[in-house]
Amino acid sequence: MTTIEGFRLRKLGNEFILVGESMALINFNKMITLNETAAFLWKAAEEHTASHGGFDTADLCKALCAEYEVAPEQAMTDVEATVASWREAGVIQD
């Protein structure tokens, strides 16, 4: 999977939002809000996309376990739910 170019993570108060900033995304009329953990995962996905050409749920699970004290099974459940919501919102592609 890869993040779609043109979405930028911005902090708004205590939350984070994904904002479409490119001309190709001019018709994107959704605001995606992320909590701190989901924002961390987004950054990890962007970094992995930039350095490795993409990411998968195992990459994000590994990053989540390294950053937070969470069991791998719970981390994978959370990562899969987050990735599913990103896919539904159209901010990542397979």
C-alpha cells in the first residue's frame, strides 16, 4: 500500500487532520480526523512509502509496538482497523 501524494497531516488542537493539498485532490471534500496513535501510524506509513515504496500492516504493527507498550495482537487489530478506515476514506491505495 502507499499513501496518496498530496495529503498532509496537520495538528488542530488536540487532534490531527488529514488535508488534501494538491490540485488533484481539489474535489476531496472530506476531513479525516486522527487521534494521536492514528497520526503516528500515518507518519510511519508516509515514511515507509517514501523509503521503501510502500507499507503493509506488518510494518505499521512493528512501528506501533516499538513506540507504545502494546501487545502485537492488539497492535495488529488496531492497525488493520486504521488502515481499513484510510482505505474507505480514499487516502491510501493498494
